[in-house]
Amino acid sequence: MLGGCTTETTDKDIEFISGAELQRLVSEADRKPGAVLLIDPRAPADFAIAHLPNAWNKQLSTIPTGQKPDARLEAFDRLVVYGVHPGTPSAIGMTKRLLQNGYDDVYFYADGLEGWIAQGGQIETGRSKRWPTDQSTIID
């Protein structure tokens, strides 16, 4: 494609967050509830096996292109998407979709669940303790 403008989001638009920075944000979350929202786009069954603390399980297919799925996401300083490992397609896709839909401060935690566990990060199992069962809306 020559000339013209595009609103397409590419891999070059993705900002990464380090494991150390994410550990800091997660540890501060109790004192500063709006600091970070962790978004896990994996299948609900995989999410139930293990996920980062207070993560929101939201599949990419439920986020329409061009619109923000929930205005309450704007209450968070950072949105951090993660998958199992750096190449998790659904996590990369979710990161791009959120950026494309106009969310600011979206980051990709490339180390994913595997990296989080390897660096000694705590995990949760089962349904999210913070988010609703149907995973379609956010509650306070």
C-alpha cells in the first residue's frame, strides 16, 4: 500500500511491560485499586487452571473493533494483557484491539503466565475473585 493513512495497529505499536514493573503494580493493587487491570484473553477453562491475581478473563472475540467494551476500563491507569508466553496470539491480538479501539496505556506482558510463575509470581486458580462469572462486564 503506497501513500494514504491507515488506522491499523501493528506489532510496532505494542508497548511492553517488564516482569519487575508488573510485580510492583500487582503488589500495589490493594493500596491503589485503579493502578492496573490485568487482562487474560485465554479460554475460560485455561484461565481457571491458573491466572495472575485479580485478572479479568475476556476473550478477543467479545471485543468489537472500533468501540470500547466497557467505559470502566478507563478507570485504570494501565491495562496489561498477557497470555501463556510471548507468542500467545490471543494476547497479542487483544493488545492490538484495545489500542485500535482508543484505549491509552495498554501494555503487553510478553513473559506471560509462564514467565510470571518462573519469576516467583503468585497465581490464582478457578474463577476470578474480582470479576464476575460471566466475564462480560466489570464490577466494582
